[in-house]
Amino acid sequence: MGRHPGAAALDNPRRKEDIIESTLVELAELQTRLIRASGCAGVCYDVLQESFEGVAATINDLVKARGTMAQCHVALSEAKQRIPGLRTVSWGDGNPCPKTGQADLRVVA
């Protein structure tokens, strides 16, 4: 039986957070390089202003996403104390669970 496509992410639950943090580091380096390039080239601020704003907006959005993910971890941690089986990982066809079980069974001789 093959693995579920999301199984790799379940093997390392911090993978998404690690990606966000490494992207933040790379964007900070990009912003530093833009500042150095601007200084070395002796260009006016307005030449690279749009790039500065784009990098800054992206960093801001990623910081907000990181905070939202942290809040989700806290909420799930609190919820798992009250909901049995919350930490259990499962997947299916996406339909809600039925209130009662029902199946067509046949006797095979």
C-alpha cells in the first residue's frame, strides 16, 4: 500500500515553520544586498524603492504567517487535552463522519 501524499509532512511537523524561517533569513540577506548594491552603484533611493518595499512586505507577511502558525500550535495543544484522539492522524474522502454506521452486507458461502 502506498503512502498518503501528505505523509511526508507528517513525518516532520516543523518542516513548514523551518521553510518560513529559512525564507526570512534569505529575504533579509536580499535586502542587505539591495542596500549594498544601491550604495556601490551610487543610485538614487527611488531606483530600488519598489524592490525594498516588496521585500519588506514579503518579510512582514511571512512574520505574520509564522505567528499565526504558532497560535494554531497553541490552540491545538490546548484542544488535544479535551478532545480524545485529536493527535490521531487520519484522512479519507473528505466527507463528514456519519452519525450511525450502515453497510450492505451479504453472506457468501
